[in-house]
Amino acid sequence: MLIHRTGAQKPKPASNWLRRWLAADTIDGIKRQRALLGYLFLAPTILGLLIFIIGPMLYTFFLSFHKWNVFRPPEFVGLDNFVRLFADARVGISYRNTFILVVMTVLLLEVMAFLLALAVNRIARTRLAYLYRTAYFLPVLLSGAAVSVTLGYLFHKDFGVINYYLGLLGIDKIPWLTSSDVVLITISLTTVWRNLGFTFIIYLGGLTSLPTEVLEAAEVDGATGWRKLRSIILPLMSPTILFATITDMIKMLQFFDEPFIMTRGGPGDASRTVVMMMYESGFGNLEFGYASAIALTLFAVILAVTGFQFYASRRFVFYQ
Amino acid sequence: MTYGKIAHSAPPPALWLWVQQRWSLWLAYLFMTVVALLTLMPFVWVVSTSLRTPMESFSLPPKWIPTDMDFTNYQRVFDEIPFIMQIGNSFAITLATVVGQLVTAALAGYAFARLVFPGRDVLFWIVLATLMIPSQATIIPVFILISRGLQLNDTLWALILPSIPTAFGTFLLRQYFKQIPADYEEAAMIDGANQWQIFRRIYLPLAAPGLAILAVLTFNGKWNDYFTPLIFMNTKERFPITLGIVDLQGYMATGSISVVLAGIVLSTIPVIIIYIFGQRYLVEGLMMGGLKG
């Protein structure tokens, strides 16, 4: 080539080889370019996930078979942590509390959010519908910390606004946060208040994207009200219902902020959840092996719920 | 004969249908309004009580309209906790996480959507699988890695670094890049654009709505995070505002709740602003989750 002969530029052998290998004027070169770019683009995410999720996940497995308080190297104890865990009454109570919270909260959330979405969808695309939607959505913006502190005041037995109004209706003061019989209901109501807008938006999204031809056809056939809801809307909405229910269940299984801030798990252990147990054994008592074992049992439960979602979406859910 | 049969199965009288529909519509309005009131009342109570004198903050019946207009509570938030620093920390943590997630997830999402290379599908399944791992299952090793390995405990980096790699964001943006037709790419290549330019100049701008959704969702989640800072942070000056609020409540317990509520109002303003500007993306992002079922 001309440049070579005049010696104006010394070609660098390595970059020359690379340039030829990746030459943009050949199909293979472009393919190689894109493959190289693909790996480069993926590198930060894959490395990050390896370091902060996959690696730690494996290490949690490792730790769950060890006894470890950070100061001395981990000591292998086999299944001791799990044996201890299944015999630990407090872990049992925390699982019981968590399951009660999940069932109560998710039932309330799904039913209320679905009814609300049905109602708002009837007046869809009006300014009023927009206002209602905004109102329901506002609590979703708040932190669990802000909500727990605020509703903690409102639920106060003697100074709380809620008991004041119930008093006007002739209802005795309810020890919302101080009675072990009531405290789970209180925390559940708090969580419903904070999450209703989220679940509602998912249902509203599902309803607005229902195929209008099917709904109109049903109306032409004379299906109204209850009939239409049961035979048309519910089956068409079943994928959304399944998704929202499972998402909410997984979220609620990881209950932490509300009980931790509102009651510290009390009175006694009445509102202690699984994540709180894990947090306290790990970061409180420095029993990291035991805490890892607790975390793994919760992970197993969450996996089971996810697995059920896959199974159920094949069996029961109606896809158009 | 046939004529009579059709007439027989005709819909019920119009008047009855009208009454039925009216009635259920009113019921719907009643339900929507009651829930809206229950949703909004705590907000009104927080704002009006935050403007009340400390003496009056426990007064019952609650006064829903702020009458005292006492702004000293807001002043005291700044005196009681390092509020400015804590809000600043929340901003730094949240923005760094949002930017980090946008960059890494846009690159990875593009690679999965539009680039072809060996092992792509396997890698994609691995990324998807990590979506199922809850943060509690990884938090102990991450804590050990951050505090002992990297010596970053009690720094803002402890809250930023682990939350940058995002399987969810990668998946979300992959869907966005996939929707963009491949014709653009061919046209650009004919014009002599290289692979990086195709990504940067053509596909990235077209995926802007997806980037906005990820940004808004991450902002909301990270600003409101309480669990992770609780584990990593010890120094008040380095707390994000969620920890600051609970801390404020802790030693205001016997004093004035008005000050605590003033702090809550202040800490909520940034997310409300984000909502006003980004609500379309936030709502759309959440709805999309529902649709993919």
C-alpha cells in the first residue's frame, strides 16, 4: 500500500491483526464485532451478579452448615443449625406469625384491590377516575419507615385517632399494638394501607387491557353484572390475579419494616417475623451460620410459592 | 313460532335494567370514596399535626385543619438530627444507584436483545434465575464482603455497590430493545455507523421510556429502603433519611410527635416530586409487571 511505501505511518502488528479480524466490511468481521461487544456489555452485570448475588447465595449455603461468629473461622457443624431451627420455638412462632400475616394481608389486598379496580374501571378515562387512582397510589410512594411511624401514632391505644373515632361509635379502646391478639391485625392493616395502590394499579392495568370485542360480544348476548364478571372478566383476568397474588405473597413473606418499627416484634414474640428472627440471630447475636439457615428456609418457602405459580399458571389460568 | 320465542327471551324491561345499573354505580362510587378517604386521612393528619404546637400534638378530637401554623416543628427537625446530611445521603445513594443500574442494565439488556454470541441464552437464564433470590438470602455474605473484604462498612458505597447489578432492570430493558425493529440497524450500517454508534445513537434513545421506567422504580425503591441501611450504617451523619426518621421518632417518643411528623413530611417531598414528573412511567412500569403475568 501507498502508506507503507512512503513510511509515513508505522503499522502496529497487533492492532492490525485485530482490525483485520474485526473488519467491518466482512460479514464475519461484523459478527465478531458484535460478539465481542456482547461480552463487553454483559461483563458489568454478570460480574456484579456473581459478586453480589450468586456468590453470596452459595456462601449462605456454605454458612448454613457452619457455626460462625465472625471472630473465629467457620466451624463445620453439619446439619446442626437446621436441627436446632426446627426445634426452636421462636422460629416456629415467627413462621406462624409470618403465615398469618401473609394470608390475612394478601386476602384483604387482592379482594379490595380487585373491587376497587372494577369500580374505577367503570368510570375509566374520566377526571374523577384519575383523581381516585392518584389517591390510592399515594401511599405506595412512602417508605415503610414513614408509614410505620405514622400509623403507629394513629393506632396508639390512648392518644390514637383511630381509637378516638371508634370511641364515638361506642367501641372500647382497642390495644392495637400492645395486645398479642390484635397486633398482627394492626400490622396487616398497616401493610394493606401501604400496598393497596400497588396491587390496585396492577388490576386496573389488567382490566383496561381486556379485549373489548369479547366484553361487547358478551353484552350483546345479554350478559350483565354478576354473570359478566364471573364468566367473562374473572377468567380473562386470571393471569393478572395469579401474578398479583404471588407477587404480594412473596413481598409479605419478607415482612420486616412494619413489625420491626411498630412493635419490635412484640408484645413478647407476638409480631416477630421470620426475617426479624434472621436479622436478630445474625446481626444481633452474631450467629451467622444459624441466621443463614433461617434465611435458607425462607428462600425455600419463596421458591415453593414461585414453583406453585408456574404450576398454577399451566393448570388453572386461562390464557386467551 | 320462532318469532314468539325470540320475543320471550328478550332482555328485562329497560326501566329495571336502568335502576339496577344506577344502583350498582352508586355503590361503586360509595366504595371508591370511602377507600379514598381512608387512604388520604393519614396524609391530612400528618400535615396538619406537623403544623401544630407541641402541646397540642396529642389533642383529641384531632383537628384536621391546621390552625396553629407552627413551623417551629420543621425548624426543630434540623436541630434534632443532621437532617440536611441525611437527605443528602439519601440523594447520593439513590442517584448513584439509579445511574449505575441504568448504565449496566442498558448495556446488558442491549446485548441480550440485539447481539449474537455463543452462550447468550445460557447467560440470560442465569440472570433470570437470580431474580428469584430474595435479598435476605444473600445479605449476610454481602455484609461480610462489604465490611470485612472491602472495608466499606458505614460508607455510602455499602448501600450503592451491591444494588447496582440488576437482573430486573436487564430483563426490563431487554424487552424494550427487542421491540425496536431491526431495520434501523441495517439502515445505520449502510450509512457507515459502527456497532457502538448503532447502540448509542439509535437504540439507546429509542429505549428512553424503558430507561425512565427503570429509573423511577429504582428511585422509589432505593429512597424508601430501610432494611439495608439498618444493617450497614452506624454513624448518624451517614444515615439515609429512612433511618433518620425512625431515629428521630426514637428520642422524640415522649416529646412532641409534631416534630417527627414534620420530618416525615420533609422526607416525602422528593418522592412526591418524582411522582409528579414520572407518574406515567411509574404506573406504566407497575402495570407492565401485571401484564407479563
